[in-house]
Amino acid sequence: MVFISPRQNRLLTILVSLFLISLIPPILEASIHDYNPDIDIALGDFFLIMHENGNFTVNGLYIGALYLMESPLIKNLFSTTRFYGIYNFGTVFINGENNRTILFLPIFIDIGYKFQLFKRFEILPFAGWGLGIIPNDYPEINRSIMLSVNAGILIRLRLWSTAHLKLRV
């Protein structure tokens, strides 16, 4: 087990935040070009496991946005359109102690590979990482920014030319 001092934790938080902020201009620039962008509203169950001072496992209601586009770096370097960048922004409402609602604000950046199974059906396994932000007014949680990992499968069914039905597992 690796222990990180509070000073190192703050430095790591600042560096990761700066890295995520530095990704915003390429994302906006890439969305101008033809990288097959797709924006969706995401709603579902969010499962959170925190291992800091003992096990803390909760789940909550997730409401957010999903931005999906072909990965520009991989598309240009390897001439493939099967790799996708997935960007998630949202809010998780968790039932805390004493019937308090804890807000968890996750931001994830994932990369996935598209498998076209049928003409209208595809699956996209993905993995990535991100930040989770918890406001400081919750005494049961002693960190306000946490690094997180994310993995799953996005199942897409094409209904017509521009509409998809998506299930994120």
C-alpha cells in the first residue's frame, strides 16, 4: 500500500486538473472536424468504491452527459476509425448518513474500440480514468477530489441514420 502525504495529494490533484484542462482545446477543435461526434444524455446507476480508511461502497443515481467521437490522435496516426474517445460529465446523488444526499461530480475520459456486429448493432468496450469531485461540506468523506477508474461496455443500436439507442453497462 502506498501512502501519499497531504502535500503530495494536493500537488497530484493540481497536476491532474491542469492535464484535464489542457485536453479541452483539442476536444473542441476535434469536434469542429469530421470525427463523427455524438452527444447524449446519460441516466443510470453509478457504483462507487472508495478504499481509503476502510471500505466505503455506495451506489447512487447518475445524471449527466456523454460525448462520443472518433479519437483524432489514433485516427490520424493509424488510419483507423474504430477507436473512440468517450467523455462523461455528470452528477451522482448518493444517500449518505442521516438521510443526507452526497453529491459526487465525476468527469471521465475513456477510450473504446468499436465492434460492428450487424449493420445496425455495435458494441464498444471502453476503459479510462477521471476525477471525482465531492464538495467539502460532507464530514464523512475526508477528500474532496479523487482519482477514479472507469470501465464497461457501450451497446449501440442504430434506429435510423442519425439516431441511436445506447445502453452503457
